Amino acid sequence: MFRNNYDNDSVTFSPQGRIFQVEYAAEAVKQGSVVVGIASKTHVVLVAIKRNAEELSSYQKKLFPIDEHVGIAIAGLTSDARVLSNFMKQQCLGHRLTYGRNMPVRTLVDMIGSKAQINTQHYGKRPYGVGLLVAGVDSAGPHLFEFQPSGMTEEMIAFAIGARSQMARTYLERNIDKFADCDREGLIRHGLRALKESLVQDRELTVDNTSVGVTGIVKAEDGSFKVEPFQVYDQQDVMAWIESVGDDKEGGAGDAGEGEGEGEGEDMEVDS
Amino acid sequence: MAAMFSQNPLMNGPNYSISDTPRINAPEGAREHRFDPYTDNGGSTLAIAGADFTIMAGDTRLASGYSINTRHYPKLFKIGGTTADQKDATIVLSVVGFAADGEALKERLDTICKMYRYRHGKPMSVKACAQRLSTILYQKRFFPYYAYAILGGLDEEGKGAVYSYDPVGSYEREQCRAGGAAASLIMPFLDNQVNFKNQYVPNSGEGHALQERERRPLTRSEVEVLVKDAFDGAVERHIEVGDGLQIMAITKDGIEEVMLPLKKD
Amino acid sequence: MDHRPQAWGRPRDDIYGAYDGSYLQNSGPKTATQSPVVTGTSVIAIKFKDGVVMAADNLASYGSLARFTDVKRLRPFLDTSIVGFGGDVSDMQFLDRHLNELAIDESYEHESTSAAAASPEGQGEQGAATSAPAGKLNAANLHKYLSKLMYRRRNDFDPLWNQILVAGFDGQTKPFLASVDLRGTTFSSPSLATGFGAMLAQPIMRKYAATEEDAARLTRDEAVNVVKECMKVLFYRDARSLDRYSIAVVTKDGVELSENEQLEKQSWAFAERIRGYGTQTV
């Protein structure tokens, strides 16, 4: 029995004008745990929920530094992401070597866009099974980009991809006006709140399952602007942020706050 | 090219980089008409390892022939920091010889160290970095980087480490080393002052019975004075050395950098 | 009669013997510039407190022949930097075309970044931090790029026979001036000069700007006057120079380039006092 005749490769259109392999790749992104990115005028943050395959295993990394001014958050196949991450790292180093500057974020994102598109138009190739949020700063300020396996890239003010990310996007849409003037800490808190929206019931943000990545532009003492290098925060470094969004209702999360407030943070049991 | 592997003034004539010294073997009127990819930009470097520090130094003159291209050319580079400003670097590379090759060598080593950090999440050890630098140099064995490199840092035990190289990658770990144009002037001074060569205990005997002065590691302040003296001497006697002195001190707390003036004549 | 096109215009084999076509072969070793042909002489430049002045005369020499007398050897880049070329003129023109391409690519890149959705009005204040429009190559970036290009060509034993000065601003809005030559050697200094200028003009300029601090005190007019004075000295003493020259000033407001300057207030009185040449005795 045939369910679908048009999904054996990525070079054949279906009669409806769809390329199923590319759409399936987009499904792989939705299997990944949720990541959120938000940009303000000065900073751009990435926050992510890490998953562990089982109780005894370690948590899968979700945030990767690319260069001092760029980092990515991934949702989907981690191994595919690592290929893209290595590629981006090489490109950034190469650009720095030939021009002596940070690679413009848009240029970098266009490169992985073109790279991924090739996989959707050649027989025997497979689209990347991963979506990215690319956060970076350049001389035009902070940027946040979304990348999809189809090769689509788009600049965003705030976005979320991965499992149940619609809830996070709803939060972001509701608060979109607040982001531009947000400071660094405020932006991180917005990110964490959006993340919380996407959690299934009786799941919490813990120091074990939360990652935060930040880069931005900071004013130095001499008045010039410097890049705050992209850095990933895990474990104890994210505890204060998690606690600060432990029981607040800011941002007007519409749903009823189910029993949070008690025992947040440190001794939280590892979720499965 | 023989000149670049030998610092012997007797073989090469006076140790200038200028190529218009009289040609002895060339037939009358014969002119070489080929692009020469190398020049020697002069300058000198020096590194001394202490018990828990390494001090590296280099002058900041960039010469070609009798001209001074600039008085502000650094020969010491921090290697392998996380970011381009090398704030958290722990290794210093000094290069002297052909400046463009030196620059290329520095950037290659730095990129490799940065990739190492990215892959392994920790900085490269000096020992590993030293080995890698040798490989980089040897890879260009038949079109060498014309650069005398010295690598400095702290080893796994926290002791000062200095590795010195020839242009094609031979290297060894040493207590101290001078490189570049005035190496032949500075190195004997270092042998005497750092390794106490030819220093004997007074009245300890005659001939072979003479007792050598006991070796002891120098303190940081002693080394700093030594470095300045070595360069003041080199400046006096070598036309390609001068203008400024760049010093870097590598300790467990990081890398301190100072600039001192040298004679500009 | 041999009508094959290969034989057109060639000496007849039956009279002159077999034709030696070896020079026509396009296989065999690749040829590269082994020496410059048509050349430009000195380029000089000096930093001042809010920019850089650069000058070069309009002459292209063929050996000792003053072959082309209206050749512009300074070119602006993106209206934020100036590039000055000494050495081979054909290599300069190659680089000029290459830089045009680079500038076009860079402008497109800038266009796409500025249309970005999430780059908010915050740009305004950051725009103040980097005087060049966002994302565009500044002089320091351009110099780095050219040095990589020149070094690459020297590694291929196919050098571009030039010494190049690049002037403009670095990322931190400080005046920038640096040089790169045919071997990829790079250096930077408050004042720079190529070729003959390194002997004649550089000592004069160093009197006014020995250090960065000195240069940061020079006014624009002072810097322009120093450069004009140096051009005069070069015309007096450099036999491959011309009294028509180009002068460019780069500041935060952009590049001002004047390509038809004439040396003013020349005085050849000193020439009478020169002794010791030719048949002249005492």
C-alpha cells in the first residue's frame, strides 16, 4: 500500500507542488526541544530547554558559540547542527583572517541558507534535519535570524522553534513591543518566560535543563562600543535568572499559573 | 638562501639584511632578473624562562635595507585567546626575519589554537602548541617561512617555558634564546648572564680544577634588567635594532605588556 | 603555397627553414610579472588629528621615459578610504578593477543588512561608534584584505609589483594609515612614503609627526602643507616625477580628492649652487 509516491527524494515535486522530504525535515525540527531567541537594541539572547534521553544520561547541548560575536541555538538533529556549526565557525575565522573584522551576521546566515538549499535540489542528498536560531552582533547592531532546513532564512525580532514552540511564540507576540528597549537581564527573563510557556504541565525550568546564551553591544569607558562576546550559561550560572521568573506573572501569561512558586531552582528533581 | 640558516658573520659578511653587498662570484655585468620572495626586515627578539614566569622581548623597528619602514612594529604576539583581542591568551609567539612570513605564521598558529579551544573547550598547552608550530614550519620545508620563532609560556607544572625554532621547524626547549639580527650579539651575553657560562668561583683552583659558579634561577626583576641591558647593547652595535622595546611577562595571572623606548638612531 | 591559417604571415619554410613557434606555445611554464614595466613613483601620506592626507603625482614612466602624464594613482574606496599605488601601473589597474568589484559586493551586503527587520533605531547611537556606514569595509579591513591578496600572489611567485598605501579610519574611528608591498609586508606609521619618497619625503614628514601623539596634534591645513612641500622636494630631486599631482584628504565626512594639482612656488635657485656634475668644474 502506498501512502505517498512523492516523498522518496527531495528532487520530485508532488502534484500539489510540495516537496515532501523538505517538509519532513521541517518536522524533525519540531521534534527538537524548544529554543527561544529575542533581540533588543543592544543585546540578543538565546534560551533553550535541554533534554536528556533518559534519567541516567547527560543533557544534550542546545547552544553553540560560533565566533566571538555569533552563537546558535538548535532544534532537531544535533549531529546535523554540528556540521553547520563547524562550517559557520570556519567561515567566521576565514572572514576574520582576510578582513580583520567580525563577519556580518546576515552574510553568515546567507551562507548556511545557500548550503542547505543545495541539499533540497540534488538527487541523493538529504536536507539538514535541524532548525537554527542565529544570534549575533555586527556593526549594524544585534541580529536574530531563523534558519529552516529548506534553506529559508529570515531576520526576526523574537522567535521560537522546536516542540510546543507555538506557546512561546504566542508569549513573544504578546510582548513584542517591550523587547526593543529591554536591558540584558530583562531580555533574558522574557526569554525564560517564553520558554516556560512551552513546557508541558508539571515540568519546570531547572539549572540542569536550561541554557542561556547572550551577546550584545556594550559601551566601554572611553565611549566606544564593544562587542560582548557570545557566552553560554549553564548550571549554577542560570539559577538566579530561573528564580527571578519563578512565580511572576509579568507579560500576562493567560493560562492559570499552576502551582509554581514552591521550591524552585536548586533541588528540583531532574525531569525526564 | 644559505644566509638565512646561518648567523655566522664570517660566512655571510656583515650581518645586514641588505642584498646589495658586492657579489663575489657573479660574472661581470650579470644581473639576476628574478622575483625574490624574501627580504629580511631586521630586528631582534629574546626570551628568558624563569621559575614561574617567562619574559619575552623584541624591538619594534621594521627595516628594509638602510630604510626604517616604521618604528612601531610589534614582534610579540599573544596566541590562542578566545577572542580577537587575546584577553585570555596564555602563550606568546615572537617572530623575526621576513615580516610578512612572520605575520602569516602568527595568524596560522593563532587560528589553529582557536580551533583547538573550540573543539576541546580548553586552551592549548605550550608543549602541544610548540609541537604544532614545528609541524607548521616543516610543512613549508621547500618554501619556508623565513622567520625565527620563539614560543613562550608556562608548562603544565607552572614553570617558565621557552621553545626556539629555526625557519624549517627544528625546535628545542631552552632556558633562554635570542633571535634575529642581533642574536649573535645578545646570545653570548645571555649564556654568561642566565646560564652563568664562563663564570667560576674565585680562587677555587687552576685550569680544570676551577669550580663553576653554581646555577640558580633568576628572579623576575633580574631578568627585566637583563633584557633591557641586552637590547641597549644590541642597539648600540646593530643598525637594524632600535626604536622601541616591547616586553611581555607571562605569569599564572596572565600576560603583562610594557613598551620601553630604545635609541632611534 | 601553404594556405593553412597557421602559416599566415610567416616566413616561408623553403627559404627560411622551419619556423620556430616555441614562443607561441601556451603550454609550458606559466609566466608572471618578473619586473615592473610602466611605473609610478612615490606615494606619500601623513595622519593628522581628524584624518589622513595622501598625495601622488600623475606620471607613469616607461623606464626613464615620461610615458603617460595624466595617470591617477590615488583611488577612493567606498568614499571612506583612499588607496595610493606606487610601482607597476598595469598591476595597479588590475587592482583598481578588483577593488571596484569588492566595493560593489560590499555595497550590496550593506543594503541587505540595513533592510533588516529587527535592527531598530538603536543603530543611530551605534552609527556614532563606527563612522563608516554599518557593515562597510573600513580602511583597516581593506588593508588587511589587500595584504592577504599581495601575500597570496607572492606565494604563487606571481607578484603584483606595487607598494600600496591605504588611508582612512579603523573601526574605532581613529585615523588609519598603513602600507603593503609586493611581498605582502605590512606596516603602519603616522607618516608613510613609498619608493623615492621613503628617502626624501619621509624624513620631512617625520619632523612633523614622529609619533601618533604628534600626528594627533596636526591640523588639516598643516598636514596638507607638509604633503605639498614634500611633493615639491620630490619633484626637485626625483627624476621620475611630475609637477602635476593628486592629493586626497580623508576625514569622517568622506574623501576629498583633487586630481589636477599643480606644484606652486617652485624655486630652482638652489640648482645654480649644485656643483660636481658632468663637465662642470667648481
